[in-house]
Amino acid sequence: MDGGWKVILDILVVLSSALVFGLVFERLKLSWIAGCLVAGVVIGPTVLRLVDSTDAARMIAEIGVALLLFAIGLEFSVKDLLALGWRPAAAAALSILLFCLLGAGAGQLAGLGLTSGIALGAAVSLGSTAVVLRVLKDRNDLDAGHGRTTLGILLVQDIALVPLVLLVTLLGQGGGLGEMASGFGLALLKTVGLVIGLTLFVSLVVPRLLDDRIVAKNRELPIIMGTVTCIGATWAAHELKISPALGAFFAGILLATSRYSDQLRADVLPLRTLFVTFFFVSIGLLVDASWVMQNAALVLAGGLGMAVLKVLVHYATLRPFRSSILESLAASLCLAQVGEFSFVLAGIAVANNLFSRDVLQFLVSSTVLTILLTPFLAGNAASLARRIAKRIVPARKLAGGEREQSRVAGLSGHAIVIGFGDAGQAAAATLRRTSMSVLVIDYAPPLVSLAEQRGYKAMIGDATSHEILTAAGVDRARSAVAALPDWRTAQTVVGVLKSLAPGLIVVARSRYHHASDLLDIAGADFVVDEEKMVGTTLGRWAGSDEILPARETP
């Protein structure tokens, strides 16, 4: 078949298989991304051979990586990163350092060598932004304490890809300490040069090419400009002998700061699904099914071992930065997988002869297994963290200690607000206007600190715990508000509240209509059905003659 038409056929096979397996996995309540990975394995050179060229598989992988990083760069926000505070950055940096050290030790023990071990540790250190955020969004856990912590860690890990790419490239060049330092300086200089060149292009050339009159008449031109910048940056990075994926990533970040950024996001980001699909199918294409079958026990042990190790390392690095036990453990469960950027590092390691074929297959196969576990671990992180903590952590320590108990001594007739996200903050502010004393419970230390800054009594703790609610004076409280994003946790909290104080007035937040009855059965006196309330409000204002400002809340 003619080469050009063979590429088109390969693209058709990739997207069709992703559609089929994605639908199957969604029906099985698994992530469609996991379906894309399996689709790549099935159609790859070692199973059905529908994409039977290793070169074609690697080319699709290169395209997938570049497109994905370009889309992530467009969405990247320094403002959002700074808003998360320094703790996630410090915890993420410490975890990456620990993984590199552990990799160095494992490399020496396994006979891989020091440099290969460090490269392996660097690859394992990164989590999957694409997979985890999709799961957290589906469960509406991004505004939960562990969701915000997980998001902060993942953002920092995405940024850490830049120095890690330089590190792995440097390790592959070998030589003495002086040569390695010289190589690192040269790679860093090339990267800085690329960024400066892209910055000048975006800030000086682009505005002159696309003036306001042209853009007003033709909105397609900014999209073409963005595509040209992405491809040009990718090619330039390749010519400079640094990772082409980094070129695409920098192009996305710089375009995100341009005056056309909003339009670019609106037009390009809907294509991110296509980019993600290409990327994950391409990873599956690299898996040698026959090698996996021959080494099934090793792959299983490696995947599970990596997941357990990542949970332990992330928990150990989060705890020193004032994250609570439950928040740290839940975030660590969300970060148990090896992520998509690890394949970028693995590709560089292979190109620099740091990884053999067996090491690459072990890493890719084990990584696929950890990603398959992610929907279960991240989707149930809060409840799994509670179950684990209750078995390994003393009840008194989990309850928050005597410090939190002493804070609320003497309170009576107060209202307890459980969960201090946006909904909890609004509820607390409303209760304050009634002159009622308010006590906030949340297991995210930053939110507890925020509550205290606003003048509320607050305590760190898990409100599903009898000890925490007893310490909060639930038997002396007048009412309680369960303003939690996860209705399953809210259902448990309502049940515990009513078991400890049957006469307590309990108001529960229900994000979904189907959960309202379950919260009612659990004992809530009032259930705020968000879907029903929003729908009623939308209908009322849509039929009103009064015109409101766009951002005004009825």
C-alpha cells in the first residue's frame, strides 16, 4: 500500500479501536483511557498486527506526546499553581528526589547500573495528570481536600518534566562529573535559547502577523498560527537535540499567555480528546504482548509494587507539610500510578542506551497496570483512606488529638459545618448572620486555617469519626450542615450525626438528585437537591421579564 495511505489507515485503526475498547471499558465502569491502552496492545505489532510497523508505532507515539503536551501547555496556569501554595511543590520535589534515590539503589541491586537506576526512578516518580484529573472530575472530588492536594502535586510533576528530561539526557551521555556538568549546562542553554526564541516569536512576530482586523474577519487564522507554532517548536527542539515534546509543551505555555489564548483554548482544547486518544493508544502499541505473557508474574509484581511504593513515598512526603492523615493518604492513593510523562523519559532513556528492551517492556507493562488500577484507587480515595487509617492509626491520633478537643470546650447551641469548600463557606457565612456560633470541621489543614482566619472555631478531623463529632460537641449543638462534595461520605456523616444526637437538625447537600433519597433515609432533616434547585432557578429566571447582569446570582 502507498506509504501515505498506509499512515491514514493506521490512524483509522487507532481511532476505531480506541472507540470500541473505550465503550467496552466505560460499560465495565473503568476509565476509557485504560481502554485506549488495551486497544493499542491488541492492534499492535505483537497481537493482531493491524499496526504492524514498529516505526509507525513510534511515530504515532511521538505525535501523541507532542499533541498532548501542547494541549496541557495551553491549559497551564501559573496563577492556579501559585494559588495552591508552596506545600504541594515542596512535597512533589521531595518525592521525585526520593524516587531517584530509590531508583539508584534498585539499579545497583538489579545490575542495571547507577545511571540507569536514576533514570528509572525519575520515570516512576511522575503521575498521570490526564487519568487522575478525569477520575476526580467524574467524582466531583477536585474541590475536596485530597483533590486539591493531588492537583497541586500533579501540576508540579508536569513542570518537573523539563529538568528531568535534561537529567535523563545528561545521564545517557555518560562521562565524568565534569563532562556531565558541561553536558547539563549545554542542554540547559539550548532549552533557554528555545524558550527565548519562542517568546520573541509569540510576543513580537505573532501580533504583527495577526492584527485585530484580520482576526475579526477570520478566526481560523489564530488556530493555524497555533498549529504552526507547535509544529515549529517541536521541530526546533528535535534539531537542538532536546526532547521534541518539550518544544510542544513550551509552545503551549507561551501561547497561553498571548492575547489570543482564550480563543485558542476554545478552539484547540476540544481536540484534546483526540490528542489523549492518540497518546494512550500509542503507549499500548509499544507493549510486547508475548513478552508480557512470558513475564506475567514479574509484570504483576512490578505493577502492584510500584503502586504500593508510590502510595508510601507520597504519604511520607506529604505528612511533614501539615497535611492531615486522611488527606495525605487519600492524595497518595490518587497518585499511585506511573503517568504518561514517564513514557517521554523512557523514550529518551532508550535513545541514550540507558534502558534495554526488557527494562522498557517491564516499565511500560507495569505502568499500564498501575493506570488500570487508577479509576478504583482515585475514585474511592476518601473512603479507602478512612478504612486504611482506622486499621493502622490509633483512634485518638486520627481524631485530631486533645488540641482540637480543647478548642470547642464549652460550646453549646452552635452549628457544625462539615466541609469548608465553597458550599460550606457560604453556609457558615449565612449562619454567622443569624448570630449563631459556628464550628467548622474539615480534614484539609489549609481550609481549617482559612476558617480560623475568618473568625470561626475550626478543627481538623474526619467527620465520619464518632470521636471527632463528640469532640465537636455534637450532643450540645443545635444543627449541623453536611456540605460535602461526595454524597457517599455525606451519607455516612449524616448517619453518625443522628446516631450520636437524634434530636440534632441535620441539613445535607446533595450534588445529584439520585442521592437525595439516600441522604433522607440516612436521617437528614433537610436535603438540598442541587440539580433540582438549579433547574428550578434556571427555569424561573428564564421565564422572568427581569433582566439580570450576566454574573448576578438570583
